[in-house]
Amino acid sequence: MLTAFNYYEPEEENRVRKEMKDSVLFDRELEIAEKFSQSKNFLKCEVKHTEKESGGGKTCPICKGNHTEFFYEKWGVEYLRCRVCYSVFADIVEEVEQEYKQLTDMINLRMSAEYQEKSSISRSVMWDELLDWMNFRTYRYIGRNRDLSVIDYGTRYQGLVHRLNQSGICGRYELKCSILNTKNNSVNGNKMSGQADVILCLDFIQHEINPINFLKEIKKDLKQDGLLFLSTRVGSGFDILTLRENNKNVFPYEHIMMPSKEGLKIMLEKAGFELLEITTPGTFDWNYVKGNSEGISDKEYFLRYFMDTATPNMEAEFQRFLQQSGMSSYAQAVARLK
């Protein structure tokens, strides 16, 4: 398996500090998600403290082991961590997760012209990098990178859909499981007959309670020599493990499944995929920790010292270390059918 990394150089530290989210719109997303989560607290089971600390004997949805432990609680939702595969997942019921996916207030916000326009501007560089990633990997593993058939699961940005359709990569494109899938929307693409050369699953697996079953279903849409491109938050990442419930950028029910690097490999293999490569090219881990410093214990002496004394170059080098060591909380993977 190839492990590769997209490094940035220290002189690019200004990019490290650049946020992709509009603060006003993101605060509105948080408000809607928190209100929903708090309204569902009555569904939470009463658990004794000792059971809570041990994870209540819950089974890890990825490695299927029962060595889980309580990790943190946010907005009344408990998150557990697997001590075997290091993945993190929310202890929720599927009915509520499905209800969140259909939450009208959130869908209306994300479908608004302001949200879509600002997302297109702030994510432009990231989408260029995504297309480069797809260009190189499709040529490496399929032998061609033009006029491919692409099925995209979950993308909610009209700007990204347009870029994919306008790129030379896509010959045919179909969008599934997206808020953009409405009869009045012109960017959905056409339902294609047969299987696809490429399946995209970008920041979508983190919404699935049963990720292995989901992957088993979508692989039916993939040609035997096709590729799965998957990206997700990973539970073994620096800011996830450091900030826990104080991580403003990770919240219920938006993030209910965060496999570790190891868990991602297990999950794909159990679903019938071969993992070809995994990268952790995240550039925001240190940003998130530094921006949520009030949530870090005063006894975290190393982090406190580093925050007080690090230069911008040192911060950039630290983020680069997280990328290189596979400890960033954002992962990209390429897989194919076994």
C-alpha cells in the first residue's frame, strides 16, 4: 500500500491559518445542530457512571470489537473510542440520524445562495487540489484520466459539482444521496446505466452509523477495475484527540463516525475493497487546537508552552509533522475492489 503526503512548506503558513468556513454561516449551522441534538436528549439511555467510563460494552461498528470506552459527551450525545482500532463514534440510534439528514432548517441554510456562493469562493483551492488528486490517481491505477464515468455520493456544494462536470475527468456524472438532488436543481447530473469508473465518497462516511454496510452497497456501482475516492475525519487525528468535546468543528449529528487510519483500512477491507493508498494532508489541525485553546486543560503543559512560544514557521512545521506522520484528523484514501 502506498502512503503519500501533500506537504506544504513553512513559508505557506498564511494558508495554514486560513479558514474555509464563513463564521456567521458556520455559527448558524452549529446553532441548528445543537438545538436538534438537545431536543433528542430524552432518547438517551440512563447509564451508570462506571458503565459510562467503560463505554457500556458497546461494539465498535468498524472492527466489531467490544473494547470501547467513553471518550466525551457533547450536546447530550456520547462519543465512544475503540481501544483496538482507535476509531471514534457517536452512540446514537439510526432513526434520529436519519431525521437529522432530513432537517429542514439545515438543508435550507446549506441550499441558500449565500452559503453556496461563499463555499465556492473559500473552497476553490481545495477543489483544485481534489481534481489534481483524482487526475494523478486515476491515471496511476486505471491508466486513463479522461471521460470517466463518476458517481458522487453526498456532495452538497453546487460549485464542486460544476467543477467536476467541467473537468476532463468526468465524461458521465451522477450525484446520489445529496441535498442537491431535487427536481428543480440542474446540477444533479444524469442517472447513468451500468457501473462507474470512479465513486466519490467525500466527507460522507462520517454520517453513517453502519459504514461497512454502506460501503458494501456502493461498491455495487463500481466497475471491477474502478476506484473509490474517500475522504473523512479520522478519530486518530491530533485535534480530535486533543480537544474532544471542545472541538467546535466536530459535532453531533454531523460527525457520528470517525474511523482511525487503522479503522479506515479495516472498514474498507471488510466491505470488499483493497486500500491502495491513504494520505493525511490536513492543514487545519493546529489551527483548530489553537483556536479552541480555552478547551485545553491548564495541565497540558507542552501544548500551552508551544502556543505561547511557537513562531509561525514552527506552527507550520508542526502541522507538516502531523501530515507526514499520518496524525492529521483529515484523511484521503484510494481503494479498488478486491
